[in-house]
Amino acid sequence: MLFDTHAHLDSHKFDSERDEVIERALAAGVDTIVNIGFNRETIPTTMALTEKYPFIYAAVGWHPTDAVDMKLEEDLAWIERLCTTHPKVVAIGEIGLDYYWDTSPKDVQQTVFREQIRLARRIGKPIVIHNRDAHEDIVKLLKEERASEVGGIMHCFSGSWETAQICLDMNFHISFGGPVTFKNARVPKEVLERVPLDRLLIETDAPYLTPHPHRGKRNESAYVRLIAETAAEIKGVSLEEIAKITGDNARRCFGITR
């Protein structure tokens, strides 16, 4: 059974057929999904999904592109309350830095990122890292804030093997999404080949980053199977083995025991 470690099934892109999308995921062999609530709008809708579906869990946090809108003290308290009182909140995320979209100043992003790492360490939750065009600062802040104490996931990893090694040394799992299936994805494929099996995860980031052969269309959790097939081919193991290994890794990382 497959584990989609990162999805946004509460997105408005699914409003017309959300139940059908989730049914297709189950039919494709997906038995667990972590949905990401990353701002004031999506945290409540993510929590609603966890209440409706027993196999959907939540990560809650504040996305770097929305950092400028965060009421730091108030929203941190909200995230902490959900993490410590709701049994299906399994991580803080997605959090990190995004230097591609110019929506929040870098210093604001860094402050919000630091404070959420500190919260994660205080309450003992893993973190889910968003990193776009910010490899150097991501690594720097993770080290400075001792993020290795909680570890977590490098979501939809796009960096070099050298960066992956640093993250592995800091107690992080490396997660791959749709881009690793692209024919021209030389670096992601090379990195996946070198990541130890016990630190490997797969995800969709649905509705974004749709894998081949559906690239350009809306992504959905059922397509995590395509990412698993690519990972299995690169690692030289069966699809069943990849599904079991990545599922076990995810449950261990998130502390899910079911």
C-alpha cells in the first residue's frame, strides 16, 4: 500500500470532485495521505479532511510565501494547539524559504521559519521543509536552529546530492514527487539513486507537479503510484518493495502507528 506524504487535497482545484479523487487514490493502492495546511485558509480545510477520512492526516504550519501575513505570536499558538491536542496532526509544515516567488521579504521568511523550527523542537514534532531557490539559507537555518533534534522531510527535493547528504546528516528524509519522473530529470534521478532506502519518501504535492505521463494536468494522490514505479526502477527493486519501504519510513517519521 502506498503513502502519499504530501498533498493539498483541500485545494479549490478539487472542489468539483474531491470525493472521487480520494476514491481513485484508494483504488490505486494509496492507504495513507498527509495533507498540508499552510496558512490561515488551508489549515481549517486540512483539518476538516482529517475529520472526514480516517486515512488522511495533517501537517500544519506557515508557508514562506505567506510569511508576511502571519500574526507570529497568535498563529504560532494556533499551530501549537493543533499539534498538541489533535491526534491526527503529525508534523509542522510546510515551512521553509522560497526565494522564487517575491511575496514575502527574506528576513520575514527567515524569522517565521526559525520560530516554527523552535516550536517543533519544543513539542517534539517533525518538520516538512519547502525549499525553492534557497538551498544555502535552508541548510544554514536548519543547522543554527538544531533542527536535527526533530528531523523531518525535505519535501519534493530538488537539490544536489551534496545538499541531500547534509540533510540526511541532519536527520531528514528525502522525498521525491512528480519531477523525478520527467525524462530530462537527470539530477533528481541521480539523487534518488543515492538516497538510502530507509530515508526515501514519495509524494504527489497534488494538485501540483504532476508526474509523467500526465504532466501539465492537475495532479492527484493516485499518481503517487507513478512516482513509486520510477523509484522502484531506479533502485532496482519491485513496486511492492518501494511501497512497503517508503510507507514504513513515512509512518516512522510521522509517528503513525496504525
